[in-house]
Amino acid sequence: MGTGTDDLKLAGQPADVIERAIAVKRSHADRVARELDRRRHHLTDWRWQVSHHGRGIAIAAGVLALMAGAAIATRVARARARRRPAARFARLRRAVARMIDRPEAVAATPSMAQRIGVAALGPLAAAGAKLIIRRLEEARESRGCEEG
């Protein structure tokens, strides 16, 4: 199975020697196949994995739980800190400072895409409003005729 030169050494040997060499190679191949099958079985058997690696799995699960808990606790603490009046005032102070530093950014001119969107949606909104008003007037007129 190694370099492949063993087969050349068997050339010209008696049949029983060649048969023994084949039997040895077959036996070795069978052992390798059985070992691979055993390893495949262990790899896919979760019960075996838990029984042999339970401590590692428990440690990994504990670490994941601690990390998740720490992430949640950090998020809650930051949210509480942001709600405090001092933090809110600090954000307001920074916003006012930005407005003073760059007043053009406060009321920035719309981009080309925004202008196109307004130009396209404005008439559609007006047509929709006219349609709704017309239907409301028709409904009111039809009710007026029924009452009179």
C-alpha cells in the first residue's frame, strides 16, 4: 500500500506466496475499513459524543450562556444610561453644536433621487386625493337623495 513496489517483487513467485501477500493486503484493507466505519459511527452518534465529551460540551454551553447574558446586560445598561437626563442633555448639546458648526447640514438640500421621487409622487397623491373627494361627494349626494 505504500510505494507500490511490493507488487513487482511478487512477480515470478509461486502462487501460494502471491495468495498470502494478497490475503495480508486484504486483511489490512479490512482493518482500515472497519476503523473508518467505527470512526464514522462515533462521529454521527450524538449520544456517544455527549458521553465522551460531556464536560467540554457543558463548558462550551456555559461560556455561550455567559456571553449571551453579558451581551444582554450590557445592552440594558447602555439603554438605561441613554435615558438618564444627563445623557439626554449631552446628546442635545452635541446636536446643537453640530447645528452651529454646520448649519447647511441641518436643512440639507434634497438629493436628485429625492427630487425625482417628490416630482413623481406629488401628482399621484393629488390624483388620489381628488378621487377620494369625488367619491365622498358622490356618497353624500346619494344619501341626500335618499333622505329627501
